[in-house]
Amino acid sequence: MTQPRIVVVGGGAGGLELVTRLGRKLGKRQRADIVLVDRNPTHIWKPLLHEIATGTLDSGLDEVSYQGHSKHNGYRFQRGTLNGIDREARTITLEAIVDDDGTVVLPARQIEYDYLVLSVGSVSNDFGTPGVADHCHFIDSPHQAEAFRQDMLNTFLRYSDPERRTHPKLTVGLVGAGATGVELAAELFGASRMLHSYGFTALDSGKLEVHLIEAAPRVLPALPERISRAVHGELERLGVKIHVDTRVTEANEHGFITADGEPLETDLSVWAAGIRAPAFLSELGIATERNHQVKVNQTLTSVDDDRIFAFGDCAACPQPDDKRVPPRAQAAHQQATQCYHNLRAAMDGKPLKPFVFHDRGSLISLAHFEAVGSLMRGASARSLFIEGRLAKLFYASLYRMHQMAIHGLFKTAMTVVVDGLNRYLRPKMKLH
Ligand SMILES: Cc1cc2nc3c(=O)[nH]c(=O)nc-3n(C[C@H](O)[C@H](O)[C@H](O)COP(=O)(O)OP(=O)(O)OC[C@H]3O[C@@H](n4cnc5c(N)ncnc54)[C@H](O)[C@@H]3O)c2cc1C
């Protein structure tokens, strides 16, 4: 009997956890052929991107090679970018892979599936604001985070030559005070202090000016007010200039223009104001929302096709209170588990179970300075406010939990030891 084939597209926070579990439980026992498709050769946990963007984390040390990981976890890896689904023939199409000179390395390919899972994440939403695509950095992928880091280092170098300074202070404008904007703002101060200690002496945190611009009346508008207030205070203490109730209407080579016509000149501009699913999802022939998220049932199956599952940031999954599951790593983690059980149920002809999101709380990291957040207490769902070292510890444990899901306990414990050693052996940030 031929094994059913499950193809998972997108090896991110949710997809890699799912494929690891499928590979270990079904792939290794030859009960199913498990295939992971990702456009990148390596995985990096997305909530680390702001640390990669400032160099406080070296992506080379934390990235996971899909090819290497697949060998030990019972699945196969195919590098490629999904751009089409033929639901009748049950095949997906991957774009041709071309090198930097435009030479085709691998032509467009098709892969057959019995079950298809879409977990392709999200991208920043510029809401069509003029100039943003051309003049702002986005921090959506390791590639973009690295591009920001290079530009940041060059800007810092330029600043060290008084003749080449464009402003008396090095000015960074961040649009969007959600988790990405807030964490990046704090991380920039951490990075400037470290760079100062590594010889960028022209720059210190007193010469860095970070503007955080938010259209809502407070920072972290999606999180409880108490967290928002605490984070606001911490950011101001660091020196971040916060502009709430301020809508950016244009970006240009000089910086930003706000709705009341005020210009804000910047040396570096970042857009982190909201997310949407990748636009290609709306061209696959399955129902999507206006923000391109795949419309799924609570069981994570597409409303049009019960052979197609979608979860994580790219799916609009309804909840009993009529809200949608929020686009967060903890939601992708919980959905990966549910998707695994529902795939198995579908293969065995059993009924699928609805996914219910359990909010375990929210934590915001403010570089090495602080972390602030809340944890949910059991079934009562009452939240417990935490900050300082304890919050930092819980924040770090989120990544360790992801590592446990993809590497297991022993390898994760080894990684903790290696990370500790690296703190002594290597510079505290990536400097090249
Ligand atoms: C800077 C930053 C900080 C964050 N901090 C937090 C936090 O503290 N807590 C929290 O809960 N959440 C946080 N988030 C949100 C969290 O990262 C996402 O909700 C989570 O990663 C979503 O997981 P996912 O599996 O849906 O997608 P992702 O993790 O984004 O993975 C998507 C994968 O799909 C691949 N892919 C995309 N398109 C294609 C294609 N066409 N073909 C093939 N492969 C494709 C990508 O390469 C990627 O590997 C943060 C996000 C950012 C950017």
C-alpha cells in the first residue's frame, strides 16, 4: 500500500513544529510520506528577528538547516516557493529557483499531496502608504533583518565621521508600536551601548534618537493597558520618543510625514505597523479574507477543501466568541499540535476537533534591560503581571519551548550550555 503524502508549506514557528512531530510519529514508521517546503534553506524563530536586526543575536548560531534537521526527524525537505495549487490533481507548484545572475538552478516543479498544510506566516502591511515600500526597512524575514543590520552599521559608521553626519543625533524612526516596534526600539539602545564598547566611540545612547510612532492612543494597543503603561514608562526611561495618536501618511528619502503635515527626518526608517498574509494566497483558488488570510473552519481545514489545512499567521481561524485567533507564536505553537491530531483523524476517517486558543499571556522584551508582561493563571484566565528578571526568564523560556519541540530535551539542554559558553567565547553582538 502506498503511504499517504502530507506536504507542509512553510517551516516557521508553527510549520517546523508540525513537520517534526509528523516526521517522528508517522514518517519514521513509514506510515506517511512527510514533505516540508520552504523558500529558505534554514529556519530562524521569527520572534528573534529584532535581535538579528540589531546584531545582538547572530543568526548563524541559531538558525536550523532544514536539510540537516529532516535527516534526523523522518521528513523530506524541498526548497521552493509555493505559487499554485491544482486541487483537482492534488498538486502544488513551486517557482523555479534562480541564482543571483538569473540562471535557473532548479526549474518550476510540481509535488503531489494527499493532505496539504499551509503555514506560510505573514508580512508587514503598509496599507498602501506612499513611499513606504521604497524607503523603509521591514523586519519580516531573516534576509530583511540582516539588510537592516548592515544599513544600521553603515549609518553608525557614517555618523562617526562628523563631516558626513546629516543630523546632530543619529535618528531612527519606527512606525508601529506593536511588539516588533517596541522590542526593536529598546534593542537599538542596547546595540548602541554595545557598539560603543566595541569601538564605535562616536556613538553612545545619548546621541541616538529613536522615535516610535503609533496611530492608536497607546503603545501595544493589542495588549492589556497595564502592560502598555509599564512598557511606555520603560521606553521613555531609555530615551525613546513616543508619538501616539500619530498617523504616518508618507515616507520619503528624508523620513516620514504625519497626517498633520509634520515632517520627521530620520537616518533610518522602519515600518512595523500591522501585518497581513502573503498576497499570493488569494490567487490559489481557495477562499481568503481581505487581508489574504486563508478562511478556515475551526478544525483548521480550508472552508473550500477538507484536504487543505492552514494555520498560524496565514489563516483566519474563527473562535467561539467570533474573534479570530491572534497572529502570535504561541497560537502557531498550539495550532501545530491541533493540526497534527486533526491530520491523523482525517487519515483515519475520524471526526476532526475544533481548535480553541488558550491565551497564556504576553511578554515584551526590552533588550537586556527588562521584560514586562502578564501570564494567564489556569482556567480562571486571571492574569498575573510580571516584570524584571522573572519576566525575562519567562520570555527566554518561550524560545526554549520552541527548541524543545523541534530538537527534543537533550539537544535543547546542550544548546543552553553552548549558548552559555558562547557568551564567554564570542563578542556579545555580530560586528561584521
Ligand atoms: C520581530 C518580531 C517579534 C515577535 N515577537 C513575538 C512574541 O514575542 N510573541 C509572540 O507570540 N509572537 C511574536 N511575533 C509573531 C510571531 O513571530 C508569529 O506570529 C509566528 O512566527 C507565526 O508563525 P507561523 O508559523 O504562522 O509563520 P512564520 O513563523 O512566519 O513562518 C512562515 C514560514 O513560511 C515560509 N514561507 C513564506 N512564504 C512561502 C512560500 N510562498 N513558499 C514556501 N515557504 C514560504 C517562510 O520562509 C517561513 O519559514 C513576533 C514577530 C516579529 C516579526
